[in-house]
Amino acid sequence: MGPANARLGVLIAAAALLSAGFVPLATAKGKHGGGAVNPAVAGICDHTPFPEVCKLTAGRHADKYPVIDNVAVLNMQVDAFAKRTAAARKVVSKASRTGTPAQTQALTFCDTMYMNTQDTIGAAQRAITFKDKGTAKIMLQLAVQDFQSCDRPFEQASIPNPMLKMDSELNEMANNCMQLANMM
């Protein structure tokens, strides 16, 4: 068998493995880059309301877990949710410096709500550690209520909300977390 035939054999074998699903490809492309996502993470994320968000955020942390299962992906997603909430607080701080007095007042309220969200996420993380599905789900629902409250003062005052996009992203992550908690 010559070199050309050997290469052809390798290509055929690789194609057979790919088509049979033995080497699944999963990618999550987004604004933060993208690339190959651990297939086990991708498979679990596919069962969430926002699978691409899940793959983009949870997929980055797969190498930190010796076993990829529903609880591991839930932990990855909740950790990403916590980090994104902390980032939201930084955006609030920056926006408060340049906003109108009404916006600054609303942003101060947002900061309090995001701080409450962080506390509630911490309680959810502890519940997940103990595999307490009920408490984890309740804490995640409370976290959603906390950060969604941020939008209310802007709506009531009919002023622009610089946190709308961030709140939308947090909402998607939170919904993924709640679905993953259901899969615990």
C-alpha cells in the first residue's frame, strides 16, 4: 500500500467516524469568539432554552471537570452567570458616572438588585453542591426576579436603560441554569 493509498485510507476512516457520530463536532460561535466545544457539554446544552449561550459560557470550563454530566454543566453555567452578574455591577458603576440624575438613581437600585442576585446565586451554588434540586431552582428563580427588578425604575421614569442588553443576557443564562437544575 503506497503513501497515497494510506492517506486515502485515513481520510475514509475519518469520514466514517464523523458520519457515524463517533467524533462529534460541536461549535459555538458568538461575539466572544468560539470554536470547538466539548461534545458532552454541547449535548447537554442542546437541552436548554438558549443552547448557544450555554455552549459559549459553559463550554469554556469543560477542562476543569473530570466528568461532564448535567450537574457539571449546571455548575459551569451558574459560575458563568455569577461572573456575568459581577460584570453587570461594573457596567452599573461606569454608567452611573455619566448618566442623568434619574438614570443614576435607577442604576443605584440596579446595583442593589445585582448584589442581591449575587447572594442568591451563591445560595443556589451551595444547594447544587448538596444536590438540593428544589432549593437550587428556587434560588435561581429569585435571582431572576432580582435582576429583572432593575428594569422597573427605568420603565416607570420613561428613561433609557443602559442595562437592557445585560439584563437580556442574564435572563438567557438564568433560564439555562433553571433548565439545567431541572436535569439534576
